Amino acid sequence: MNRVNLLLNMYGSMLEALGPSCWWPGETPFEVAVGAILTQNTNWRNVEKAINNLRRAQVLTAQKLYGLPEENLAELIRPAGFFRLKAARLKHFLEFLKDECDLELSALASQDLETLRPKLLNVKGIGPETADSILLYALNMPSFVVDAYTGRVLNRHCLIPEDAPYEEIRSFFMDVLDPDTELYNEYHALLVRVGKNWCKTKKPLCGQCPLNTYLEHPV
């Protein structure tokens, strides 16, 4: 089976078994971008608490966060962990937005992916996973998001080496799949769900996994 058919069949099996994921949670594209930065090294429940703090303080816009002192921002996002570091990263991102599009996040969508992605990666504190999450989920641009779950699932199916770097895994999808934002969005979400619930780091539940039949030796 060629890679296109394999990836689309795996996608179909996960979607049939799990149903739509409805990702990424967020009321506005800017909120989605903030969530992508806050979710670094923490779980989503903690991010939700931090975002709710920002919402209650009525500062969850680029303009208001830009004018908020960094120490105040840090206190509001404390539940997300590493709150001082993440406050600094949000401020770096806001400075980028100010310089690039006068704090109008949606204006970034007028740029092409190949131009915008390197700019985001040049913002201090924004790595490839965060940049691709902003591009895909906040700006609806077809940039495949890779995380630890993605690498683990592909490695256990003997599709990539265990130590494959981020860009190699991203290219594994983007080199063969059409640049389809909805497909990339749902595919990444389904892989996260499979990774969390079945393809665990220790004691994976391969026999119950929606992708079991794609293993070299199905359980």
C-alpha cells in the first residue's frame, strides 16, 4: 500500500471509531493562539483555568494583553505552570503581532505559509509545534502539527524511526497528503486521542486500538 492510501486509511479508521474531535477549543483565533503557547509543558485543564482567568479579567484580546504589564499577565496565567516564562513568551508573540500586523492576528492569513512559518519560528519561545498549532488552528492554514503522540504512533507502526526529528515527521504527512486544513486539523486531533487512550508510553493497549490492524503484527 502506498503512503497516501495508508495515511488516508488510518485516518478513516480513527474517524470511524472515534468520531469528529472538534478541535481546537477557543472562542476566537487569538484565544486559540494564546492556548497554543500556554499548553507548552502542561495539560489542557490547566490551560483552561489560565484562559478563564484572562477572560474574567476581560483582557483576552491582543490589544489588551499587549498593554497589560508582564507581571500582571504572569499572575493571571499562573495555573498553566511556568507562568513567568509563558508570560514572557506571550509578550514576545504580542510584539511580533504588533510589528507584523498591528495586533490584528487575522491579517497574518494574507501571507503564504512558506513566508509566515519562518517568521513565527523566529519569535522567542515559539517552536515548531506551537507555530504549526497557531498556523493550523488559529489561522486555518495547512501546516501539519506534530507532537509526542504523533511520533509514538508512527514509530510503533514502523513508519518512522524512534528518533525522527520534528520536520521529518511533519514532512511524512505533508509530502503526500493534499494541503487540506480540515484534514490536517482532524488527523492531528485523532492521533492525540489514540496516543492518550491506547498508544501509551508504557503498556500500550494495542489490541483495543483503532489502528491495531495497521500494525506489522496485529494483536
